[in-house]
Amino acid sequence: MNTPLEVDIYGHANSTNALGKNDPTGISCIVPFASHVDQTEHDLDVVVTDQGLADICGLSPRKRAKYYDRALHECMKRGAGHEPHMLRVRVAMP
């Protein structure tokens, strides 16, 4: 059981490195790319937030990311496809 500060869309968790954030709802959040990784995608099976539960056990990084198709298209052009990210594009998370 862990209480990460942030979890990225691939299942990496940041549990120790708090960054300054002016968010009235708190620092915990789901992000496109974790700023620091304490637990890799291999360590997490389930992510629970106030928005619901995500069972990611046994899923590859590609199957975990909701915005994977768009990110893959962009990253494959550059030859980077394992965990595609579009850091220059801000994506609204549900």
C-alpha cells in the first residue's frame, strides 16, 4: 500500500519528491509524466483515486495509457516508442 504524490499514465509513482504546486485540491494527481519515479510500472497493480480505480496489473505500458495512440504516432516519427510522451502538449485528464 502506497500513497504516491503523483502517478503517471504508464503507472510510474512518485512517493517522495514533492514539488511546489499551487493546487487547491492537493498535490496528488495523475500526470502524463512523473517528475520523479520511486516505483516503476512493474511495482504497481492498482491505482485508486477520487475519480475511481484503474486495474493495471499485467498491462503493458502501451495498454495503460489512454492517450497512447496520439503519443505513439508522434514518438515513432522520432524513433522513441516504448513509453511515448508528448511533453510539449498539455493533455486534459478526465
